Amino acid sequence: MDQKDKVLIWIWLGIGVLSQPVFSEEWTATVVKDMTALVSSCVVVPCSFKYPGSSQPSSKLRAIWLIKDMTPGIIYHEDSVKILDNFKSRTKLLGSLGDGNCTLMMDQVKDHDNGPFCFRIEIPTHDKFSYVDQCVRIAMLSEPLKPTLLAPKTATEGEPFTITCSIMHTCPSEWPSLTWSSGGSIITHHRNHGLGKWETLSTLTLLPQEKDDHSEVRCTAKFHGGKTSSQGFQIFVKRKENIWYIIVPVTVGLGTAVMFGALCVLMRKKYKRQIEELQTRSGNSMWNRLSRMSRRFHSGGSKPGSASTEQRQDYVESVFEDQ
């Protein structure tokens, strides 16, 4: 047997395996057992199932959702007549039964839609089974949760600043809308966290200015059904450093120092001149007094009753003491 024949045999065996019907040994279902839902919005319950025997197309399978321990208690059926009046037009099957997907959506959630809700599969002319061990209970939220905001602590003037707003929910068929109080570039996307939890995120990028310091940016979430919640974030804007913020303070400082130095020099010259003038006037005054005294002494010495030598000496000393 050559290599070509071996390859053909392996291909034939592979096709044979893939073409065989899928069998399951027992009835099994996987359902998120505990969920939360916002009143007036919607909730999607992830569900998958298996059954014994060969796989059947969706057209040969009938899905039913019902309230556990209630007869009939049907909340979803392809025949709407069999659905409880309180659930009519509010439930829908999202999954493909032929792929083993039994995911259910419940719209316009009421505060009494707690469950437990269980899935049932019927194969006409074959068998039927209720997965009563895999049921979901729903806890109701009367008010929505607030969005979560994520951003750096400070922004720099004129540089891109990004804030991310996110909200968790259970209604992927009707995503919440996220809006911002401030303009900018906005990108919105969604995440599936599994176990019946989804997240909507909105990223805002803006260019803050100095006037935006301490201002508030608010993100508002609007849910299917009309309820809203919001969260605010205060922006702290840091002034952008550049060469002018260095040159201007240094120039002002140097200018002040030069002016102060020039003023000191002028004041020193002014007071020095005043001191010299006072000293000059003081010297001239003493000389004038001495001259007058000398003339008086010469003229008085030849006259009767003129002053004695001791008296003249006392007078001279008194002149110097006056200076």
C-alpha cells in the first residue's frame, strides 16, 4: 500500500466519524442558577441542553419554559395560548434548539418574576423531559447600579485625557446606552463576562484646558425600559510646562533685583552728598566764629576793662563745645 492509498483511507475514516450522529447518554442541562435583573428592563438566561439519542433538527424539538412546582405554569411555549397571561409577549427563545441552545429572554421584567424557572424539552413521538434540577432564580433590582468611572488622577493641559465609563447588565439584546456631559471622541464596545453578565463600556477622550480644572464630567447610563443612573468625575488639570513658564519668572526676578540695586546706589549717593554738605557747613561756621573772636580779642585788649587771658581761654573752649 503506497502513501497515497493511506491518505485516502484516513480521509474516508475521518468523513465517516464526522458524519455519525451525536449521541448523549442522559438528559443534562446547564443553566445559570442565580441572576439579577433590573425591573422594567430585560434579562437573558443562558441555557444549553443534551438528551439521549441522536441529534434532532430544531423543527422536531419543542422548547418550554415553566415555573417550577406550578401546573401548568408555562412562561414560554411556541403556542402562545398556553402561556400564562402575565408572561404573554414578554418571553422569547433566543437559542437554536438543534444546536442544544435553550437561551431565554424575558422582557419588561416585573418585580415578581423571581422564578424558579426551568427548561423542558419535548421530542414529538419520541420523549420529553423537564430539567427541574437546573432552574434559575432571579433577584430583582428596583433601581439600576451606577456606572463605574476609570481615569488618571490628573490631566495635563492640552494633552489627550481618557475616561472610561462602564456598566454591568443582564440584557445583551438591548444594550444600555452611555452618554457624556462633555464633548470629545467617544468609542463604545461590549463584553460578555459569562454566567449571564454583560458589560457596556464607553471611552471618552478630550483635550482639557486650564479653565477645565476642577470641572465635572458625568456619564449617564440609560437602560432598556427607560431607567437611568449616572456617575460624575472631577478633573484636575495640571498646567503644561514650557520654556515661557521658566523665562518669565526668571526675567521678572532679575528685573526686580536690578531695580532694587539701582535704588540702593542712588540712595547711597544722595545721603553721602548730604553728609558732605553738613560737614562743610559745620566747618565754615566754626571758622567764622573763631575769626570774629580773634578780632574781638585784638580790639578789646587795648581798652580799659578788657577781658583777661583766662576769660578769653574760657570763651574759646565754650565755642568748641558748642560745635
